[in-house]
Amino acid sequence: MTLQFKPNETFRSDFAYGKSDADLLRFPFPFPEDAYMYSVNIEPHVRGGPTAAFAHVFDIDEHYVAECRERALVLAEDPKRCQVLPHMEMAEWDTLELIMESLAADYPDHFSLTKAGDLWTWVNRPLGIQQSFTFGEAHTLPYGPFEYITRQAQGDFTLQDQRDDNLYVDGGMVTTQADWSLEFNIGMTFHEWHGPVPLAHEKGVFDRALKYLLRLQYGRPVRRLNWTITINPRLDTSPENYPVWGPDRTTVTSENVGEKVHLRVELQTLFRLPRSNAILFGIRCYLASVADLARVPKWRRRLHRVLRDLHPEIQAYKGLPRYRQMVLDHLAPFDDGAPTSPGIQSDLDAL
Amino acid sequence: MIADGPIPLRVHDIESLSPSLKRFSLTALHGGELPTAAPGAHIMLTLRGPDRVMKNAYSLVSPAACRDRYQIIVRHVAQSRGGSAFLHQGIRPGDVIEAAPPVNLFPLSQSARKHLLIGGGIGITPLLSYLPLLKARGARFELHQISSAEDVGVFERLLAPFAPGQEIRIHGGGRGAFDLAGILSRQPLGTHLYVCGPRPLMDAAASTAAALGWPPGKVHKESFGEAAGGLPFKAILARRGIEIDVGETQTLLEAIEATGIAAPCLCRGGACGECRLPVIEGEVEHRDDFLSAEEKAAQSAVMTCVSRARSARLVIDF
Ligand code: FES
């Protein structure tokens, strides 16, 4: 499969970002039914799913080149967005092996990996990279192995060490995050990291999720979708960067609400890594504006119903109250009350 | 890596290490690289004997870097008629065996200051997979292998490549002469203990360590996990009026799916709650993390992805 990349897209200042029809239809719309509540919505990460975004181990789309450039910009301003504690070195190599082997197998037109014993050669055609190095020897790469490969991947990644029946966030590459900070969270346990999510703790969601993840097996990754709302197609909505993106929220008007307000979806994947027994957590971010989503009849009906009926505490946690009514007013005329099919697929072959 | 089902392996080579020990080298049947198997990992082999199919787990002794073959060492116990006897007597080079992808329930700690390894008999196998990595990393470790007198020679040969300059000792006098408490009590802070061997040895090591104040998170016993299966039973889907046999190595969910009926499920690991079905009759052995203790005691629902029947029959409202 050959992708047409859009290398000139931006995720800041002028926000030169758009979705092709095919890119919109592959969007992992996060609501399988017309109402939303927290649950342990984890399922096996098998190849294939309701949209094309689930077809590969790591999903690459038309925004790949531009997202890698955005990551490099963030790291140039703030190198602490990538940190790995020293005992995670084995997990770094595990990550590099997993991502390189997966991309080379899933996108042979764009990536290749050849090995002669420990001497590996990696070719990344979209980014124009060819690199020979010795597996296991970090000094043969321009960055540490984890940073090296995640600079060439879409989405954020964290590394969890498993010890004392808990998971510790002991590393990460975090530049495209919904409002959380690696610098603040590094070294935390699973529960500390998930902090004060309303209602979820009471429902025991995190206790069950932790037990499940402690048993996660190599070769049997799992996935789930998470969502929030972001103003403008901005990838970096970190706490560090709040002065830059915070004011965006005051710019929404009833005229621009369709273009400004974006549904931000994280396709989260979790992989047990072989050598280190650590867990790699992939947080792949997708953005679609309300106007884009309104082009898909099922999605616009459902988005309207979910946001209209959303529990007030979840609304507040997701930062919705300020512009929720504008979004509802925008979507209400599109919602004819017709029933929607279960599941997240768009029910369209083309737009 | 996403495992796409069992891995067919060809028996490449069988090497006799001693009258009772054989080392098997298994390569990918269709060529290419095998999934990376970390130190401490095991594979579950499906062994098709003349009169029954056996599933046996074996620790891998090959290092993680070795992607072209998996190696296991198998002990044949006199009188045994199980999978290990079958491997010793019924398997020849060139034969094909199926393996599940490697699973690691006995990994090395990434933050230990020192690793204390204790093996009993054939329990040496996962420790053998640790040694190349510990040596390559220059990690501090100490290994004690408990052995019967006749096995001392073979264990010496297996450990010889790692022995120079290392604290590796073979105790040929068996358990009786082995000073477990003495060894545990002289370890520096930050040491992790790994023990593999007969169950009494592992239990003794764990309780001695606990008595000496070792934190439980620093004591690792080899494990192949709880068997996913259990005793076979009959499931009756009352609404459909059908009866299903749930086999020893199958989950209830898999058995329902095998009949072509789509049953609700999501995580397939006892966490999400999606697969819950009401129970009309029969006793459930609950293995999930979803139902509350009261719900479990009430015996009115079963999570089909992990739980089984304790009784011979389970009648489900489905
Ligand atoms: S499928 Fe999730 S609990 Fe059974």
C-alpha cells in the first residue's frame, strides 16, 4: 500500500491541516453507541477492525511526515518530552525492534529492515533516512534507541516497567498529548498516573484494567479508544505548553465552531515487550473537526446524542462546558432522530 | 508482534546430554525469524502422541538474540508416560511440532542490584537462558545449582561457558546439604532471588526469604501460569436448547464460538464485563476480576472468557 503524504501540514500557528475523504472514513470514531460512559473497553489488538486505522500493528496515515516534523519541533524546544530511566535500556531496544519490524512488514513500500547478525540497516523512505547500526549498541545510533525510533513514529509512547505487581511509567516520548505531562508523571504507578478521572475510580475501572495488564502476554497486544475535545488541529496540548493553547478555547464562536472544535481520539495500544518484560503503551492521536464528522450521517447523529446526554462530571473533565452548547446547536439540525447502527464503522464506502 | 496462531516448528537436532537429558533445537518450519523469546520465557508444545494430545510447557534455554531456533532441554523420568517421555522416545529430527508463541512469567528484574539464581535439577533451564544476558550486561549474579551426584557432570558442562570469573556453584549433595538460609542471609540489599526446581524447593526458598525479611517483589518463582483450561464440562445453552462440550484446553467462550454462535465478548481476559451470561443451574469456578465477591458467591452469572464450571454441567440463560 502506498500512501500520499502531505508533508507541508502544520499543527500550530496557521494550522494547515486537512483530511482527505479516505482519511476521514478511516477515522477511529470512538462511540460504539449513542451514549458514553467509562468502561474497561479493552479488546485484543488484532489486524483489522471497524475502520482502516485498525489494519496494522502501528497505523501510518497521510499525516505521517508532517507529524514527525511537528515532533522534532517540540523536542527542539523541550528535550524533556523524551525521557527514559536508565533501567529501561532493554525496553528501548525491544521498542526499536517491534516498531522497525512491524513497519517494514506492514508498509514494505515505505520502510525496510535488513539484518546481518547484529548489524541492522533501516530504511525510512518517507523521511529519507538510511541508517546502519549494531543492535544492542546505543552509540551506533544518533539518539537512544527509544528516541531514535519514536521520532519516526506517529503518536506518543510510554514504557511501563512491571514490578511489585504494579506498572511504573519509566519512560516516554510525549509530544502529541492531551493535557498530561511526562515530566510530571515519570516514575509513577498506574493509579497515580491515572489520577483523578471522575467516576472511573468508583467503578473500579482502573483496578480491573491494572490486573488485566499485569497479565498481558507477548504477541497478544490489546487496544482501546479514548477521546477528548481539542480546539484547532493542535497535537501538542501539553500542560507545559498551556499558555500557547489555553487561549484557543476562547476563540470558538457559533460561526467557526464546525472548523475549530476537533474530536481528538487516541487509539491506545499495549504491547508486552519480550526482553525487558516491560509494556509499551502507544497513544496514537487522530483529529477530526466537527464539520468533517458532520459529513458522515451516522457519526454526526451519534456525536450529537453523545454530547447532548453526557454525564456532567465527564463534560467537566473533558473541558466541554465552555463550547458544548455551540457544538450541539451546530449538530442538532443534522440529527433527524433516525436510529444508528451499533459499532463505530462509518457505514459508507465513499463520501 | 501480533501472534497469528500457533507456530509450526521443525525438530532440527536432538542432542543427548546425559542418559536422562536431551536438548532439542527447533527451527521455524517455513523459515524466517521466530518471535523474540526473552530470558525466562517458555513455550507450550502440542505433542500428538499415539493415543492422546498433550500440551507441555518448556523453558527456553536459547538466548533472546537467537531468532532462528528455540532450544529446550527435556528430562525423561523413568516410568513417565507423559509429554517428556514422548519427546524422548517418539520424536525424531525432521518431525514437526506446534508451539504457542513464547510467554514469559519468569522475567529478570530490570532494577536488581544483584541476581541470585537457585536451580534444582532440571530447574536449571530458565537460569541457562539468563546467563548470556547477565554476562553481556556485566550484571552481578550468583548461581547455585542443586544436583544429584550423577548429574553433576552434565550441569558442569552446561554451565562451563559462563563459569570463568563468576560465582557459580554446583551442589552435588542434593537438597539436604544445601544451606539455603545461609546463602539468602548474606545477600546485599537490592538482590533479587530467582528459584526454579521442584515445588518443595521453590516453596522453601520463598518461605525462607520471607522469614528473613525479603520483600515479596524480590522473590521470583518459575511459573508456567495457571493452566488456562481445567476439567472438561458440558454447557447447556438453555434458550437455544443446545449442549456443548467444553474441552480441557478450551474456554467456555471458545467452545460456544466453535459452534458458530457469536457470544458477547471484548477483552477476553476477565476484565471488561462484556461476556457475562446468567447461570440457571450448576456451579461456577470464577476466575475473572469483574464480578464482585457477592456476585461470585451468588453463582448467578459466569464470565465465559475465563471462568469454568466446577460441576459437570452448567446451564446458561443464553
Ligand atoms: S470478555 Fe471481557 S470479561 Fe470476558
